[in-house]
Amino acid sequence: MTETLHDLQLKMDAAARALDFEEAKRCRDKISLIRGGATASEAERADLAGVERQQPGAMGLGTSQQRLTPPIGWKPPPKPDPMTSGQTAPRKPRKG
């Protein structure tokens, strides 16, 4: 049995009103799959048991950038020597 987006939306709303949040979640996931390009029959057969949505606060404050953590054992590079920073090699005189 394939359902349209409108039918799934109505079913999800009814399940949420009845406090059946598991069914509402399944409907929401099917809607998301169909909007992503899956056919209704593919969305029906999809196994969403292992899918976990990102938890709030897992991203940076108000951004879409993930918080990056350095690899285990990584150390920041040493700071440059203040006596040599900004120094370049002497220039060779131009011929001509």
C-alpha cells in the first residue's frame, strides 16, 4: 500500500494527537524519504531502525558547522621563534 505525502501527513498528525510518537516518527521518516526522491514503495520498505537523528546542541552555537575534535595524540605545532618571525632571506641585487 502506497501513501501520498498528504495521507502520511494526516496520519502523522493523528498519531501525534493520540500520543503515539513512534508511529508519528515512522510517518515523518517516510515523508522525508519521499521528499528526498524515494518512491512511496521504497519508503515503505526502507529499514529506518538504525537511523538516528542529530541531537540538538551537537553542532556549534547557531551554526551548521560541526565541532571538530583533533585526532588522538595530535599536538599543535610549535609557535614560531619571535626572533626569526617575519624575517626573510636577504635579496640578491638585480643585474642589469
